[in-house]
Amino acid sequence: MEIALVISAIGLGFASGFHCIGMCGPIALSMGLTRNQKANFYLQNLTYQFGRILTYSILGAILGIIGQSFEFAGFQKYLTVLVGILLIVMAIFSFGGKDFASKIPLVSKGLLQVKMKLGKILQRPDFKSRFATGILNGLLPCGMVYMALTASLAAGGIWQSSLFMFLFGLGTFPFMFAVVYLGNFITTAFRVRILKVIPVMMIILGGLFILRGLELGIPYVSPHSESLHVNHSTDGFHTDHTNCH
């Protein structure tokens, strides 16, 4: 995977961490983990986080099938440009400090209730319950996850898309682990300010994807595809071969 995609995945996850505290924090807090037994607390917290990140990785692999199909068909660069445009559109709908998914009527109705009920149902103090909570948590509608999944389409294949979402999950890890450990330590006002910055970052990321798809020959930002290099090398070989005769 390209370094730019790695940085994008981790950076997007890290920025989404503030968002995760508000959206998924209630689930984490409702598990009732206590620090009385530190070793057990850390292991159960890690089990929950692993389940959540595993779900992201699996979803990325599923979308990677689509991305790989476009690559085999020779349309990867067009898909990359489309992904960039979609990211910008989703970012525009995210302005105002709200998750754009919450603006979808079917999602906004009862989303918080579903999360709270999930936390209450899965309060059993065992590792299986923590893992199941993480798995289901990763499946809940979330605008930032949708953005990351959209970006993973342009990663170029199944394992690349899965790795992109795994790195995205790792980016969210510090905040989600901390919210279980410390409680809701970030104020609502601060989180709203961060949410106003995220759409700007998404527009920048969308622009980078568009540049990457255009293949302008800019190192690290918009490089030529490997297939172009192969074709150029092949053309040069044939030319030299012809000249020899």
C-alpha cells in the first residue's frame, strides 16, 4: 500500500476518534468496565477494541472486491477520482458539526437508542460479550466509517482495502480505549469544534484522491500507474528491437 494511503487511513481514523467518543462512547461506557482489576480491565477493553477493528477490516475487504474488479477492468483511476468526489460531497454534508449519516432520516431515528440498548444487552462481564460488543459496534451506521469505507475502495484490492480499514481502526483506537478508561473526558463543546474541522480534512483528502486518479506524474501525490510504466518500457524495447533490424 502507498505511504500516502497509509497516512490517510491513520489520519482519518485519528481525526474520527473525537467523533467516535460522542457517537460510540455510550456503548463503551455502558459495558461497565472497572479498573479494580487492571489486568482484566485492559484485556477486556482490548477485546472490545479488537472486535470493532476486525469489523472495519472485514467491511474493507468486502469493498475491496469491488475495487479489485475495477482494477482488473482497467478503471481503477476512474474509481479513485469518483471516490475523491464522493468524499468531498460527504464532507459538504458534514458541515455544521453533525455526522452526515445522522441527517439520513432512517438512520437518525432511534440511532442513539439502538446504541444504548446494545450496551445494556451486552453487559455480561466476559470476553465473549466484549468481543461481540465490538463486532456489533463496528456495524452501526457512522458517517466517518462510511467515509473511510469509501476511501478504501481506491486502495486497489481486497487486502489493501482491508488494511486501509484496519489502519483506520487503529487511528480511532487511542480515543476509544481512553474513553473506556477515563470516561467521557472530552467536553461536548470541544468535540463540536473538532467535528467542524473534519469536513475540511475530508475535502483535502478527497482532492488528493482526485489528483491520484488523474495520474499527473507528481511523486507521492499523483504518480503514474505501474501499468503505464510497464507499457512505456515495453514500447521502448520494441522500438530498440526494430532499430536493430
